[in-house]
Amino acid sequence: MYIYILEYGLTVITSKLGNLLTQSATERYRNLLKNNPELIQRLSNSNLAAYLNVSPETLSRLKSQI
């Protein structure tokens, strides 16, 4: 069970890192909207911007565009 949890965590981290390197900020925000909309409601804008690796100003622009 412990190895399964470690492998799952590694898979999630690898996926997030790959998305940060290959996707634009808009794509990352749209994926978050599609896959985890509850995070957008629960996190503050500054925390959400840090999670997406964008500045809070960029996040505001993304929210207004979408």
C-alpha cells in the first residue's frame, strides 16, 4: 500500500511538472477549470496563482477572458 501511495504521488507530481513546462497559462487555467473546479472556489487568488505558476495579475486577466 505504501509503495502504491508513493507511485501515485510521483505520477501526480510528474504530470503537474510536465504541464507547467509544456502548457501556456491559459491552458493550465482551463485544465484546472475542467478537472478541479472546486479549487478555484476554495483557494484565494494569490494561492491559485501560485498553484498555476502565474502572477496574480495574470490570473485576473485569465479569469476575465474566460
